[in-house]
Amino acid sequence: MHITPVSRPSPWHLPVLLVLAAALAACGHAPAKRTPPAASTHAWPQVAPADPAAASAVLMRALGLVGTPYRYGGNTPESGFDCSGLVNYVYRDMLALNLPRTSRELAAVQGPKISPQRLAAGDLVFFGNKGNVWHVGIYVGEGRFVHAPSTGGTVRLDRLDGPYWQQHYTGAKRVLN
């Protein structure tokens, strides 16, 4: 029997892996009533992450969880995820990085605030209104983010410039430095 070693993809594989993962994630996981988002007219600059290997690990893990059921308070693939449980699980599992548990606490983490035009893969994106943050996701690039949206849903990929998310976007933080 011959065993072939598995190697880690190099950072230049990231765009190819993201496209493949996004294509696979789109197959049959969206609720039947959900209409596909319109193509973006916004040009999203490509900003290289400070640590491409760490960003790649985070993205591959997060994209691999697309389709996992939402569960309030959930923080594992077996139990399901809420938004901050998903973020915590991905960063802890892939980078041994312990982050605060709630979206509000995550938004308060020390670190540079990032404008939408400077987002890099692995940045945390936040949503809310009237100064309150109540939702978080992981930016994957090209204006898209992975998140656990709501009861009855599943972890999914959405667009920052979709009407709902654009209206409730409150900012972003970079945790990969």
C-alpha cells in the first residue's frame, strides 16, 4: 500500500479554492424560497491579508461549514451555530485564537477598524442599527461573507452589498495581523 502525503495549498491557490468552495457551497443549501442575489455592480478591491496562510485556513474552514443549521447559542458543527459561535469556532479550530463570544463583544475587540474598500479575507464584518451590533460574519473576498443568519436557516454565503446587509452594515475589524 502506498500513502501519498497531503500538502497544504500555497497562498496562490486561495483564489482557486475560494471559487471552487463557493461553487460547491451554492449547490442545494439555500432555502427554496430564497432568490439568488443580483450580480454586484460594486467593484471590490482585492486586499491581500497580512497572513495569507492563516486567512486561507479560516476561509476554508468557514466555507466548509456552509449548510450547517443555525442554532441560537450553538458553537459546534454538531450542535449548529449562531453567528458569533461560528466565528469563534472557526478561529479557535484553525488558529487556536480565542475571541469574545458575542457579536457585540467581538465588535469591541482592539484592532483597526476597516473600511469596506480595505476588507481582506478573514476580516470580521458587523451588522446592526442605532449603534447596536447584533450580527457578525467572516469576509471571504469579492464583497461576500460567511455567516449564520437566523433561526430556521443555515450557515451561508451572502453579499455585503445586498439590500438588507448594506443597510445594516456597521463596520469591520481585522483580527489577523
